[in-house]
Amino acid sequence: MQKSKSSRIIGRLYGAGDVVEVQVDALSGKITSITPTNEESELIILPGLVDLHTHLRQPGQENSETIATGSRAAAAGGYTCVHAMANTIPVSDTASSVEQTARIGDEVGLVEVRPIGAVTKGLNGVKMAELGAMAESNAKVKMFSDDGKCVFDPLIMRRALEYVKAFDGIIAQHSQDPRLTENAQMNEGALSSKLGLQGWPAVAEESIIARDILLAKHTGSRLHICHLSTKGAVEIVRFAKSQGINVTAEATPHHLYLSEEELAEYNPRYKVNPPLRRREDVEAVQQGVIDGTIDIIGTDHAPHALELKYCNFQDSAFGMTGLETALRVIDAVFIKTDRLTWRDVVRIMSEKPAQIVGLSSQGQELKVGNVANICVYNPNAESEIVPEEQYTKSTNSPFKHKTLPGEVVATFYRGRQTHGG
Ligand SMILES: [Zn+2]
Ligand SMILES: [Zn+2]
């Protein structure tokens, strides 16, 4: 926390136009002026990023991450708001549990931590959780998900979709047919056969996405598809949108950058759910982001302590960290290849995620009088990723030893600097 009440930031708004000076006031938490300047700057000024898919591991797995360490990692990645998935121990499935998460997030004060409520009690897939109570709680939950597990029972899924309509809620589905993925370790195909690992077929993801889209159409409710990863999944969502069905979709940085080839040496660092797919899937998911079929980037930041991740491949936990590298990966995949502009990146990493969950307090628009939630980024920097030096408590970054462009040089949350010098 800085002591002075006012900060000035020099750079280009949304990465375009002339260099400006932005004044931020820590007491009011607002942008107080934006004025042209003759100073030179290579920095770009973006609204604070919003993640709809973060695993913070508290309560229950504080040796992997806590709300405090995850918030610090989020700030280091340029985020000012994260949504905490419900698969903690115990599961976040009551009004008091979601209020507790929001309250600890407020006490830490580095980002806005908004809880996601479970769809079913204890993620058991059988009995619906108290969705209404969580929505009406002080945490004002909008998004519900059993992420980590799929809501497999179509009747429960239908009832949940119908139920959240009353308060404009949304169901975020982890699309994975559990029967088709029993003991599955990696993408099913030639490589899984060669490596002798149990395959995870694309159809296990796509069949659930197709079913849920039809349920969303039938109920007229809002459906959000987490971390889609296959070419077929992109095609199904594209079709649904052409039919006017109310569905939004998310892709992760790792599915946009890495393919199953990373698994050739059985390194559990690359084990994730859904699995890394073929290069042609990666390219189809990229195309889905470019043409707007995929609405947002969600990190699926999934920290795991060493003993959970670095054991033999079969026993290793699924998941990768992502908060501190997400913006840089998106820069590498889309900006450095001239396929998206910074304006587009703001849309998929800040504006649209905020819109999906009805956030009004995040100040996605950089203008005088708005909340000063700001990410300052240097697109000309470049460095190798060293997980041991990151703020997250866990070291399971899939970008270890890889060089990524960019650097988040500062983050401001409600006018206070939460990252950078
Ligand atoms: Zn998931
Ligand atoms: Zn997840």
C-alpha cells in the first residue's frame, strides 16, 4: 500500500492514441484527471482485469493457496477482480460460506473476491445447493458452478438453469462426461496410445456442451461454458450463437498456447482438466476467440502444492496456475501475431467478464470519475517464467522455462496500488 494519496500514470489508454497522464486518487478510489502529455511512454493503460474462473483453495487446502496469496498473484497479473470457484473443502454451497470468502477477500483488500456458489450440495451432483440463499446473501452470488466436476444429471442441470433465472444468475458448467473420462489422463488420440495413457475423448466435452446448450434454449436461461478446449466445442458454440441461444464461452490461456505435445515426456506439469488438446484444436480455439464465438478468457488458476502435483503421472493432480501469466500469454498469442488489438483484449479479459456477472463497480471504462481499477502493462518487456519467483503459493505453472512477452508494471485497485513500484 502506498502512503501518498495520489498517483500519476503515464501511458496510452487501451494501448492506442496519444500518451496521456492519468491521475488516480487513493482516498476517493477514483480517476481524477486524464490529460495529454508530451512525456514519452511505452506503457499501456488498461482497465483492471476480471477473472471468472479462479481456484483460491481456502478453506481446506491452504498449503496450495490462500485468499491472500491468490489475491496477491491476481494483482501481479493485472487483475482487480477474481471469482473464487466453489470446490474448496468444505464446498462453498451455503450463504455463510460464500459470505466468509467475500469477507476474507475484503480484509485482504488487493482485489475484489467474488465467490461462485456450488450448484449441488458438496458438489455431489445429486441435490441442489441453496442457490437462492447464496444469491440473496451479502456476497450477492451471480454465478454458480460445480467446477472440478460436471453437473452430469440433466434434470439437476435443468432445474438449476430454471432456478437462477429469478435473479439473473448464470450456471457455469465444467463440461465433462464422467463416464467417458473414467481414469482419463490426457487427450485421447494417437499420442495417448503411444504413451500408453488413458485417453480423454473430445466427445466427452462436446456431448455435455451440446446437451447444455439445448437445455439453455429450452429454459431460456443463461449458460456459461468453462474452459472449452476442442475444435468441435467451438463449432457447437458457434452454431448455438447463430441460433440466438443465450450462451457464453470461456477459453484458458493454457489451451490457447499449449498442445498435448507437451506431455510427451510424462511431465505432470502439463496435466490439466480438460486436457491439453491437439494443435488443430488449439488453433480452432484461437479462431473462436478472434471471431467472438468465445467471449472471455478465464484463467482456471489451479494451484497445487508440490506433493499433490509432482508425483507419478497417474496420481498427479489436474491443474495449472495462471493468474500471473494470463495477460502475457494473450499478448503472445494474439497481439504479437496481429490478430487482436488491445481494445479486443480489454473486451475479453475485463469488460465482457464483468458484464456476464453483472459487475457495475469495477470501472471497466477508463474515464474521469470512474473507479480507478487499472492495469499498467509494458508490451516491450520480455522474460523467462520462473514459478518459484511468482506470488502464488504453488509452482505448477505450465510456462516454466518459457519466455513470454510483456510485464505488468503496476496494478491499481480502487485507487490504491496493489502491485508494482
Ligand atoms: Zn473445470
Ligand atoms: Zn476450474
